[in-house]
Amino acid sequence: MTNGAGNGFVTIAEFNPTTGGETGVVLHIRPDKVTAVRSVPGTRAAFVYLDNGMEFCVVGAAEQVAARFATS
């Protein structure tokens, strides 16, 4: 999970809560498009909700993920 090189995007790995592992997909999300971050109970993942209605499950506790989008 690293921030994009000054391009305004946060780069983060997608997570599959059913299998408990990463999907191999890397997402590049603009922080200003994120409307909410919620934890996925029983996992090390969080749901990221976007202003266009899309949602993604990503690697990291909700607090850590929210902090990454807040400081980008």
C-alpha cells in the first residue's frame, strides 16, 4: 500500500473478504472521491465507498485506510 507518486491518487490493494486474501488487483483511488470507509468485521480489510456509488474492499484496518485518504 503506497501512495501514487504525487499524482493525487492513493494506490491500494483490493481484498477478498471471502477468501481472506488479496485479489492481485491494485486500485488507484482519488481521495476526494471517497465518501466513507468502514471496517469489514473479522478481517484485516475495509470497504471504501466512492461518490459514484461504487465500493471496494481493500487491505488494511478502516482507521489506517481512512488516514491514508485523509493525508493524500
